[in-house]
Amino acid sequence: MLLNRDVFLVDPTSRSIPNDGVAKVVDPRTPEEWAVLRYELSSFVCDGAYKQGMEDVLSGFLANLDQPTQPAAWVYGFYGSGKSHFVRVLEYLWRDVRFDDGATARGLANLPTEVSDLLKELVTRGKQSGGLWSAAGTLSAGAGSVRLGLLAILFRSAGLPEQYPAARFVLWLKRENLYDAVRTGVEGKGRDFAKELNNMYVSPHLAGSLLTTYPGFAANEAEARSLLKTQYPVLADITDEQFLDTAQDVLALQATTPGKLPCTLVVFDELQQFIGEDAGRALNVQTIVEACCSRFGSRLLFVGTGQSAI
């Protein structure tokens, strides 16, 4: 007797689904999260609407690279239709993320020739600029500041602290070539660097390492902690200019060529759900996207998702 499982290429009873059938657009950090990403890439069926969507997004970006601005893309469909799965795979194919064992996103995914050719062209155009980079995440419906919420997505994908003050401090350390020495100093005292950053206003270990690396920063540890609190305060919101300056610092950090910015994909999953019926929030998102297009030109592509067509 022929059983249902006999018609599948892989027996569904012999394998598990690491993501339980629900794709989450978040940058992987734990071994379990990396295992989920590997599964999602290797099981991605790039056919039908998925294939057409990949072609539309990639060809649209490439076609507009020589234009003043880059039109945003919108991915829509009913709940459970695979929007998150699509944009998650798109993000990692974009920058061809590499796993610890040497496997790559494009090597794991089974892609049709049309999509593979577009990705090759994307690589070529990236080399002519500052490389390729991507960031993706879901905005919290309870977020107080749209600007800070958007930056948190960029921060996480860049491996920075998600909180604005700590991220700005780390960006400064990296720009001044102090980051490695300060981090080594903190970890040399047996402390977790990320945790010390979360408490940077009061951490004697962070202040001490900073003074050892950069003695001219302050006269003593107490003054160093006070300067950190003054220079990098907790803010309820920031201006558009602060948002753009910070975003540019993050993008510059990812560039493979000094002085240039990478061709960047930024995905906001469930953007429609985040905006809801809030006209003010919709205006804030629109203003920020337009400001980014004006500052970064056609090298930055925004992709949002929602359940309704626009």
C-alpha cells in the first residue's frame, strides 16, 4: 500500500522542522538560531511566486542603481503565506552569509539560473561600491520611537548593542581604533563585554579599560563614567539627522572599501502590522525612508511586508 510519506522526496517522519513552520526575521546568534537559518535556506523552494519575487526585487535594485534613488519593495500576502520566509532567505542570499563550517547561503539554497545570475550581477555591482550588506528585523508594536526602533534593527545585524547609547559608544570606539583594546581589557578582568556595555554608566571595568587604552579620555574612572553618561545619554527619541548620521556610521562600518557605502538591503518584516491605524507612525516611517533615499541614494533598498497590497 502506498503511503502519503512515500511520495515525498524526503520522508517527513524522519526529519524535524527546526523553526516549527514559522520563520522569524532575526539575526542568528546562538547555534540553535544558526541551525534554523541553515534549514530555511536549504529547504527554500525558489519557484512560483517566490522565484518571481526574487527576480523582481533583485532586478529592480540592479536596474535602479544608476538612478538618484532606489524604489522600495513591498511583499504582501495573508497570514502564514510565507512573507517572512521569503524576506529572511532574500536577506542572507543578498550578502551570502557564511557559516562556521564554510557553507554559504547561496551554496545551501537550490536556486534557478535566473536568480543565480541576478545574484552574480549583484556581487559585481557590490565590488564596484563598498560591498554588500543587509539588515532585517521586526519592529515592536510597542516601540516608542520609530527612529530608534529602525536603528535597533541595523545595530543587531551589525553586531552592535541594540540600545542607542551603547551602540553609539561602540561606533566611536571602532572609528577611533580603540574597540579591540578596550574589549580585551574588559574581558581580561573576567567580565562579559556586552554586559559591561549595558551598564556603561557605572561599570568600573569598562571605564578602567578605556582609560588604560586612552589615558586622555578623563582624569579618573569616576570622571570617565560621568563623561559617558553625558556624551551618550538615554534618549526617548532622536532627530532625523541623528538617525541618518548613525545609520551612515553603521553602513560605513560594513564597507569593504574605505570611503564608500555598501549596496544595502534593509527588511522591515510585518511593517503594516507595526503601523496599524497610527497615521503618525506611518508618517514617521515614510519620512525616514525618504530621508534615507535622499542621503544614501540608490545603494539602499528598503523591503517591507504586510498582509495587504499597496
